[in-house]
Amino acid sequence: MDTLIKSQQQNAVDTFPLKGTDHVEFYVGNAKQAAFYYQKAFGFNLVAYRGPETGHRETVSYVLQQDKIRLVLTGALAPEHPVAEHVRLHGDGVKVLALWVDDVEYAFRTAVARGAEAYEAPRTLEDEHGTVKLASIRTYGETIHTFVERKAYSGPFMPGFEVRSNWGTVPDVGLKFVDHCVGNVELGGMDRWVKFYQDVMGFKLLVTFDDKDISTEYTALMSKVVSNGNGYVKFPINEPAKGLKKSQIEEYLDFYRSAGVQHLAIATDDIIHTIQQLRANGVDFLRVPDTYYETVLERVGAIEEELEALKQLNILIDRDEEGYLLQIFTKPLQDRPTVFFEIIQRKGARSFG
Ligand code: FE2
């Protein structure tokens, strides 16, 4: 794959400082069962809960954590609740990509002044562990970004949540942090959303792939990647491109019924261990033909891992100017063919495979 790298000059001052990803919240049809699945299949620990037992009567949320990754699984307790409406339209999916900031008031005010659409004005939550400040803006589809300021908070997640522990044992999977979050947008929407992240949050355009790069008989897409000032938050934005068959992006948009989050890429520092464990737990992955491994080293050069081990586990290999990466994609995580996980181990490469 020919990759056209277009690095733009970094500004001397980051005018929209983000410390990283705070959490990713899914709206789901059955939060309890989803939480059990992500715990038992993917090795997340249950750390906090909010629901009727804690005095919250409209929704229930389970907070799962693994190293620096925090997932929140939220379901509605009544059919007229907006969470239920979201699930009816989209199926289970990502509603919130929450971003960790030092100053919620500044982030919200700046984003809105630069053209973002407000979703929820700044508010402060408080309990005996301190305060958390939150505010939200809209992005593509029905997805939102919530800014989270938690420097005055020592509780398990946020005020209103109580500590919870695991249902039985949790497998050791070794997932570390969110590497990137990918959005699928409508045909013609990619440049608009790239501009949104550039204008509103000062993101830089990292990479452009066009349909000559990512095009097969079966699928085609166009993708641009934007990244924040410190490089911890990376958002590839995809739009469909014409292929002989319907593109995977179009299929996503048909089933999700709008733009939305396509995948979360989660980093590990031992992908062989991680994928062995995930496969043992029953996680399904996309397959590449065995013939892929006959020629892959001619394309990517020497690697430290045993090729046979990667072939056994069906792990993909790619290389850029700075090194290589190992990656694999799960099948969809819910009934509709929409959101999935990528597991990635970077060995110097900063591209996306
Ligand atoms: Fe990815």
C-alpha cells in the first residue's frame, strides 16, 4: 500500500490541550450482559456502577477498566428514555468519546466559539470523593465528545457511581490504552469532519489514504487521520469510496443508520499473548488467507516475531518509514455489523495499517 504522508507543521502552542481519552461510553440494549461479555471475553475489570440501587432510576451504567482503557456500558430502564431511542435506531454503539482535560470551562467555551455545536453545558458533579466537571459537544452522527475534568476527584469513576468488583475471574488479556478511534461518515463528509477537528480542537492532519490505496474487489474507502497536540488522541475519519461490491463503510452506515464510531483500536505490548487469550475466550476475528503469510515478509522486511505464530493467530503485519506494526480486527461486537475492536502492537510504526 502506498501511503501518502502529509505532516503539517506543529503549532508551537497547543490551543486545545487534551490529556488523552477519558472513557468510551456505549449505549446498549442490556448493559449487565454487555458488561459481563466485555469482562469475560476482553479482560476488563468491573470497577464502578450507577443504577437504581444507587438512587439513579433512568439508566444503568457499568464502568469497566483495563490499564488506561475505561469503557462505560449504559442501558435505559424505560422505553421513552433517549438511551433506549438511541439503541432502537443504531443498535448497540458508541455514544460518547470522552476526552480528559484540565479545564472543562475552557474546552467547552473554546470549542463552541470555534463552531462546535453544544450538547450539554458545563456542569459539576459532587460526592464525598470530590468533584468532576463535564461538558459535551456534538461530532459526527449522534456521537458526542464529553470533556472530563477530574483533578479534584478521587472516587472510582464519577460522583453518583459506586465501587463494584468483578463477577468471578477475569482473564489476563493485556490491553493497555486506546490507540485510535475511527469514525465512519457519509460520502462527502470526510473533509467536513477533518476540518471540524482542525478548526475546533486544533487537530493536525496526519495521513491521507485515497481509494487507490484502500481498494479491493470487495471494499473501498477513503480515510484521513487527525491527531491532537500531544498525539495521544487520534481520529481516523472514513468515508465510502466506490468498489465492485458495496463498501464496508456503506454497510456500516446502512446498519448504524447514521455516521458513527466504526472501531476502537486498543494497544497491547504483547499481541501474541493477547490474541491467544482472546481466542481462548471465544472472541471472533476476521480471517486473512494463509497465502498472505507466503509473501508478507517480502513486503514488510524482517520482524522480531516468529511468522508461524502470527500466521496461527491470523495477525497482520504492516510497515512504514519508522518501523512496523502488528494488528488484527475482531468481528462486530454486537448483532449489527457495526462497531468492532482492532488490537494493535506498534513496533515503531506510527501509521494505521
Ligand atoms: Fe484502526
